[in-house]
Amino acid sequence: MMIVREHRVALVVAASSGTQLEELASKYHVWAVRSAENEAVARRVWNQERNDGSNPLDSGVTLFEPQGTTHEDVCLSIIGEIADHHGEYSHDPPLSVVEVYGMHLTERIRDGFAALGFPRFEPSVDGFVAFRRP
């Protein structure tokens, strides 16, 4: 029986995610829109000592400058970079699940994620989860 491991990343498109960002960063690597509030939380995460020797792609925070005027634009402008940074040439196992916070799934997002190999989606309380083909 083959055990399939997953590599999960969170994408936060909301400018104010507060303690949720810190909680997510303790479980997964989080990509979050740069804002004053998100940066303050990210600095707390960055200042915590990493004595556990863990892979920085497995937990922590990356802030990025939002591109576009809508959450849809922001999400689509960064998902390719996330897929590259956590993909098969960067991480073992490669990225298989993206939890998106701060927006709901739209047809445009569905098409953009599907083009990157994420054809399955589930709604969540704060957004949606996208699953990559095995």
C-alpha cells in the first residue's frame, strides 16, 4: 500500500488576518498579502527562534505585494509563484493542497487553478481549498 503524503500551503488574500495568520503559520507555510497588520504578525513569526531544524517551506510566512484591484486578481497573480516555490523541483512531496483565505471560489479562480493542475475544490468557512491531481 502506497502512502500519499501531502504538502499544504495557505494563501491569505485578506489584508487583515490577525491571529489566524499566526495560527496558520505554525501548521503550514503561508503566503499573505503585505499589509501593516499582516506584516506585524509575520514579524512575530519571523522573530521566533527556529530551533527545530524544520524546512522553511513547511511553516512560516511569506509576504507579497498584491497585484490587481480585486481578491481574484491578487489570488491569480501569486498562485503560479506559490506553485513554483512549493512544486516538484522545490519540495518533496510537491504542493498538493492550497487553502485560500479571504475570498470565495469564482469561475475565473477555478479556471486559473485548474490550469496549474488543481481541478478539485471544496468550500471552507473563510474561503476554499484547492486540490492538485495526484
